[in-house]
Amino acid sequence: MSMPTDFPADATTRFKALALKSGATLVGVADAAAFDAHAPAKHRPVDLLPGARTVVVVGGAQPRAGDWVASSPWLLSTMGTTERIQGVGRRLAQAIESELGYYALFVPPGTAAGEAPFMSLMLAAELAGLGTRSLAGPILNREHGFMYWSAVVTTAPFDVDGPTTDAACPAPACRDMWEREHTTPCLRVCPLDAGGCLAGRLEGDRAVRTAYDAGRCHTRVHTHWVGGFQKVLEETLNEPDRARRKMLVYGDFMTRTLWSITYSSTNIAQCFECMRACPAAHGLKEMR
Amino acid sequence: MATDAVVDAVKRVGLDAGARVVGVAAADAFRAGVPEGFRPEDILPGARSVVVAGGDGPTAGAWRCPDHRVMEITGYDLRENVAIHAMCDYIERELGHYAVQAPSLPVHGHEPPMSMMHAAELAGLGTRSFAAHIILNPEYGLLYYAALITTLPLPADPPLAEPACPHPGCAAMYKRIGTTPCLRVCPACLSGTMKSARIETSTYDREKCHSRAQTYGIGSFQKALLAVVDEDDPARRREMIHSDFFAKSIQSLGFFRDSIAQCFECMRVCPVGRKHRKLK
């Protein structure tokens, strides 16, 4: 990467500090070109911002310890916290432009079409050295576990962090469990061969995912939201009985679905079980 | 009337909370151009001042993105609303006066209880443009506005003496070829004339613009839903319900904060504030 001569030497340190001050738990920088080997065309940084040099990735806003131990299953599915990390990304993008004078594009959350995001935030987090893929799927940071991500594609030539080789998964407790029982918490909580979504194994210190049923996972993680609304709408229109139709419209499912659409930014998922069971995802720290 | 130091302190709170610009209008200045029922005192009895905050829209990087969907869902942080809340808190807690965020979302049709565009004009933050009458700030161009209404009497900022539109470059272009960048890029929605480097007439076809700028949103959802309900064939109905158009319409309801518009062309070509969109 050619470094413009007027790029401040302390810019990377300064902007990382700004990210942390703005609420990120983690911040890292990926080389925009590093995406080429992994991301399909149209989903790479340069496809979003011509001349992109780096991708600044922030992580944080993960459920708190209290969220994980809460006894209500609805808590995690309705009190999502991702919005907080998106705010940090937006703030960084504005600051890069106004303070450094380089283009910065906040990668929009959500999907560009179908289930495909504009750019994979998980890949960005990996390439920025903030975490590694887990047997369950999400990127886990070795220190903080499961978190939400936001990214800014920029022409600013920040110093790049390489991907980490220090994988968070499998956690030591999972290695012990594998030796004992030949399974891990996430594989046990959602086994593919028993109606779940995950299959895999540990090879020494390495987690190897052998299968993941994305379709099945989707029907559990997204029981409500856009797909849920489409489903219940079709069912309602196909229902010939007027009284039953009314019941469907005012039913709990339709009501929750409408709520989840309205609060889409906070209602991201309705299943967190593989992460709830993961010792690397939210640490083992006991709270009072 | 509060002192200049007080108004400076209020503005500082807004700027520190993320507003790009902050201005003050007198509440009674709205009487001249605003119908009864839509004035600050109709929302907060005893209103004396309106403080307006302008926040950044898409970043310069977002403007450059070749994927048009990024601008549709560009993740506005709408910091102007945060700035307004920070200033409301400051006015009530520190200065002991009532302060409320001015309601700006439409309550029927396209009509908001109070016009943020007019508030921005009266607070000296910008003037109307040829481009869909969008308020342009002379320094930053397109900004998004929010306002608060307060019983605190603050010295008002005067409306701008010089309009932000037309930009000198546009005036020169009009002289040469009888049009401007925005009028040329969208002759379907916009028309106007210029005289002595000032807007002489300006027409904006809001309905036509709406059908382009908001192809997804509440309107498209209502339209698509009616078509679905009116369809008798279950197989065809299924196809419509699970189509990309209907799914995007529902998503746009969910992401209403992020998916504000789907056409930005009149603003993309506008030279006002372009220096902030031209980076390294």
C-alpha cells in the first residue's frame, strides 16, 4: 500500500482511541485487498468504495452477563444491542472524513439482497484480527467472546492488523468436554443429527465444522421479522373462515412479527442457544 | 432575553453532541409563513425560541459508492436528533425552562406537525433550493434537520442574507445553457428559472419525486399489500407475498431509519457543499 506523505503517523492510534472512547470494545484494521481472496465480487471493499485501502472494524455491544443468565427467553430476542455498535461505526466514518479528509463509507447493516450482506462483517472482523470463526458460526474474540460488528471502508491508509491465529474456539472447557464426551456445548445444544443445525469435531486444538444447516437455523433464529410476516399474511389470506382469519390477524404470532419488523434494528435474532452454551462466547466470569 | 453566553452554551452542547450546525429562530417568526396549528406555540404553550440542529447525511464515501443500494440504506445516524435531546436536557436541567423536541414526522399524508425545513430557514442555517426545495446550508450543502421548542427566550440568528442556491457555478451554467445540474439531472420532478443569479421560479413535482425517491417504504407496502389482497389465485398470491419487491417493502418499514430515500440524484450533482464530498 502506498502511504500518502501527508497521512499523520499517529492517525491509526488516534482513531482506534476514538473508537474505544465512542463505545467499541475492540477495534482493528483490515487490509481492503485481503478481502479479494475470500469475498465474492461485488461484496469487497473496493466494490463499495473505489480506491478503498483499509477497513476499520469495531466490535462490541454484546449482550451483557445479565442478559445471558436471564430466565426469560424473550429478553435476548427483543432487547438486542447491535444498534450501539452501528453508532460507533457511523461516528468513525464521519470523523475519518472530517478530520483526515479521506473517504469513509459506513458499511450498511442488514442485507443488500436476499440473505447477502453488502460486505461480510464477520470476514472483516477476522481479517482485522479481532476474532476467529467458531464451531457454532459466529466470530469469537478470545478475550470478549461473542460480539456485534460494524465496519467502515475507507481510502485512509491506516496501519493494518493481520488476522489472528489465536483462535477463541475451542475454549479449554470445550476441549475437556470433547475428550470426555466427544461433543461440545454448542454441538450438544443444537445437534444436526437430532433436528439441530450444527455438526463438527475437534482435531487437537482445532475446531472443524463439518456441517451447518443454514436453512434450519434461519427458521429458528428468524421465527419473526420479514419472513414471519410473509408467512402469516399468506396463511391469513388463504383462510376462508372469517373468524379464524381475524384470529390470525390479531394472534400473538402476527403481533410479535409486526413488533419485530418495527424494531428490526434491535430484534435481530430469536435463538441464541449455541452462543448461550459457549464458554468462549461470554466468558466464565461469575457475577453477583 | 438570555445572554449571548447562554445561547453559545446551548449551541456548544448541540455541537458537542454531534450536530454540524446549530441556529436559533424566534418562535413568533413562524407566524408569518406557517398556518395556525403548526406553529411552535401550538406545540409548546409559551414557546419563545426554536433551536435547530443540522446533522450530516451520507459520508462523502457513501456518495462515491457505485452500488446505489448503499445510499438507500446508508445507515444515517441522525445525530441531529441526539443533539436536540442533549440541548433539551441542558435547557431544562441547567436553565430551568421547558424544552421539547419539535415533532417532524408526518402525522397525516406528508404533513409534519412542524416544518423542519422552515425552522432551518428561520434559524439562518440554509435556504431552499431548486433541487426539490431541499434546504441547503451554504457551507455543507445537504444536511438533515431537527429542532427543539423552548420557553427560554434566546437571541435569534437572522435568516441568511445570501441564498445558498444557486451556487455561482450553477448561475454560470444557467447563463450558458439555461439549466442547472439539478434541473438537468431530473427534469421530470424539477423545473425553474433564474434571474440575476437568484431563483426566480421553482416548481417541484412532489408526487413524481416521491414515486422515485421512495420506491420502498410505507407507500410501496400499502400498494403491494392491496395487490396481494385483491389477488384471488393462491399460487400467484404466494409468489407476490414472497417476491423481492414485497420483501424489500417490508424491510424498508423495518429499516425506516436507515432507508430514507432511494433517489439522491439532484443532490449528487449539487455543487453546494461539494468540497466536503471531495476527499482523498
